Amino acid sequence: MIQNSPALVPLLLLATAIAIPVLAIKKTGVAYLVAVAAAIGSVAISAYNMFRVWKGGPLTYHFGGWMPPIGIEYVLDSLSAFVALVVNVVAFIVLCHAGGLKGSDISGKSVPYYSLVLLFLCGANGIVMTGDLFNLYVFLEIFSLAGYGLIGIGEKQAPVASFRYLIMGTVGASFYLLGIGFLYIVTGSLNMADVRDILPHIHGNPAVAAALSLIVIGVGIKMAIFPLQGWLPDAYTYAPSTSSALVAPIGTKIAAYVLIRIMFFVFGVKFVSQSLPITDLIAWLSAIGIIYGSVMAIAQNEMKRMLAYSSIAQIGYIGLGIGLANPLGYIGAVLHILNHAFMKGALFLVAANIRKNSGHSDISKLDASYRKKLPWSMAAFTLAALSMIGLPPTAGFFSKWYLALGAIDKGNWVFLAVILISSLLNAVYFFRILEKVYLVPPPAQKAGEDLPAETKNREGSLIGEEKYSLMIPAVVLSFSLLLLGLLNANIVKGIIQRIIPLGM
């Protein structure tokens, strides 16, 4: 297990995804239990891998005993081990929440649905761990195809949203594949470490610039960098609640990881920021995306759609940190991958709780009764919203703080202004919900009107909510933001500073 541990998580998830249809032939409820068990195993192995990397340095695994650059290599360094742990922890908490929904969004489809969930996580972990450019493409396809299925199984509009995502995603994957094709032609290798060593000798070759451009465009579509974000709002809005809470925190962060890995650890900081300054383009497009996503979120009346546009803005923060291409900006980007996964996961889980309770997540229909019907869920929403705005000591403040310092270090005051303005815009669209729930008096009960059945059932409850299984995951994710905020210095010094790319 010690030598094979880098390969264990994708193997576990793939094997379980294949086994679920067989194990759940007679009893469909088994599918959920098996998926949760696989998620627990993934968290345990990822934590073990993170500990080993933190203590002893990078881990490698060579498939079939074939050594790189000929064979496929898995590499777990501090960056990949960190991202894998974040992905698996968030996925496990979201799956715990799915048990409380009892398949209400996926009635009759739970067996294929949970197989797709595990394939999605298998693809995500494979992307993070592989050290081979083509193997990354294979896992990217597994990850994307499972994502299309998770989205398409939702509301009536979901198949169309999923189809749009499929078209855009296929274009992105094609661009990436063309890019690594160019790289293979000029380097003769697909191993990331081998390509990194060869590239400095051929940087003047136009094929290298073409490869980088194609890869960045392809991954940019997957990451939903402005103006390549057109697929995202409908996909997040119409997907089942569990899918939204799973894809939103994980999907675009995996693409951000790929961008960081290839740009900084394969092509090198000097090439992407000086020889072919593509980082400047990413930074400016991300800054526009931050403002665009924030303004569009203000205009939405459906909570899930508001959170979808908010995701475009938050992805912009990560892209801005990547584009700054300096240590402070890089720390802010990596830290925001962690923070946004927890923030957006919590917010989508609360949206799911509101839908389960009321049958909708229409912002105009929210009122003060929700602070009584869903007190803990609304408290979780409030804390996650404050973190999204960037108020200390929540986690969101610290990633924005590093991004602001990175912008100052770069001498770009426009980016600093964008970060500050976007925080104000975030406050606008989140505080309108908090105002409805906490500041407006509750609607008066009409004479002779009986209490709703669900309210009667909750009378005497210590938590004021009907289901612990729906409340606890949202509360855990949101209140973790305080812990992450308080521990941010340890995370930065213990993990992120150890993985700052050479030459940055």
C-alpha cells in the first residue's frame, strides 16, 4: 500500500463505479451506501498521501513497472496531494448531504447516478495525480463525460444545458489534445517532467507557442474563464441539487489546477510570463470576468443561478492569481481553490435545503420565516456569504488579501480596484438575501390559519430543522471556513509556500 498509494484513489473509485450496478441489482439503496464508502476510503487515502508527502517529499508510481518517459507516471507532490485532499473531502460531505435528499432529484436513477459520481471523482483524482500529458487528457474525458451526465439528469432544461456543456467541453478537450500533439511533435515525449527539461532548448520553436496557446484555450473553457463561461450558468442552475453542489466546488478548480500545473511546472514561469506573456492575458480576462460575474449575479432572482454567476466571478479570482505570476498572487490563487470549494459547496447545499423545504429557491419568495424554518441552514448561508464577500476572519478574506498583495507587488492598481469593487458587489447580492431573512419582520399569521405540517413536525426540535442529514453537511462546510481562516498561516507556510514554482 505504501508504494502504490498514489494510484489507490483513482483505482478505488473506478472499481466501485463499475461494481455499483452489480451490487445494487436487487436493492437500489445499496448504490448510495457503496458510493459513500468509496468516498470515505478516498478521503482516508488522500489524507495518508498528504501526510507522506508533507513528511517525506513527492511520491511516484510507475504503471506496469515502465519507467518514464516511456511509461505512465503518477506524481504526488504537495500541490497535487493538497488539491486531491480538498476534492475528496468536499465530495464526501456533499454525498453525506445527498442521503437526506433521498434521491428526490434523481428518482429512479440512483444506481447510474452514483456510478457517475464516482467516475467524476475518479477523473478528478486522475487529473490531479498523473504526470503524463496524454493520460491527463484521458482522465479529463472521464471527468467531463461523467459531469455531463450528472448535469443532464436534472430539471427539464438540464439536458439542453448539459448538451451545451458537452459541445463546449468537447471543443476545449480538442484544443488541449491538439496542444499536446504539437508538444509531442517537437519534444518526442508526453511525460511532464521530461517535457519540462526539453522545452528550454526549443522555446524559439513556433510550435511551442502554438501548443501553449491551444492548451490554455482548451483548459480555459473547462475552467470557465471569461469569455469562455457561456456553458456554466445553465449547467449549475438546472442540474440536480447534489450535482450542483458537487460540480461547482470541484469542476472548475480541477481545470485551474491543470492550468497551474502545465503553465508553471511544465512550460515554466519565465516562458509564460515573459517570452510569451500569456499570463497577462489571463489576468485581464479574469479581472473582466470578476466584474461580469458579480454584476450578473446581482440581476438574478433564482438562488442557484445567482450562485452560478457568482462562480464565474470567483473563478476570476483564481485566474487573476495565476495571471499575476508572482508568489503572492500564486498563494492567493491556490488558497482560493481551497476556500471557494468549501464556500460554494456550502451555499449550494443551503440552496438544496431551501428547495427541499419549500419546493423552490426563488429569492423573491424568501422571507423571515426561513430563519425559523431553517435556522442552521440560514446561519451556514450567512457565514459562507460573509466569506465570499471577504470579511475577516473567514477564509475568503485571506485569499483575497494575498491577491490584493500580489496586485500591489505587480504595481497593477486596476486589479486591486477590481478586487475591492467585486467585494462590494458580492455584498450587494448576498445581503439582499440576508435582509429578507433576518431584517424584515416575519409575515403575520392570519386569524384561523393553521400552521404548516412541516412546522408542526419541527416544534420541540432542538435544532429547528427537520433533517440532521441535510443540515449538518452545510453547517460543517460553512463553519470550516472559520477554521480555515484561523489556520490560513499554517496552510500557506506548511503547504503552499513549499510548492511555489521555480523562477516565480
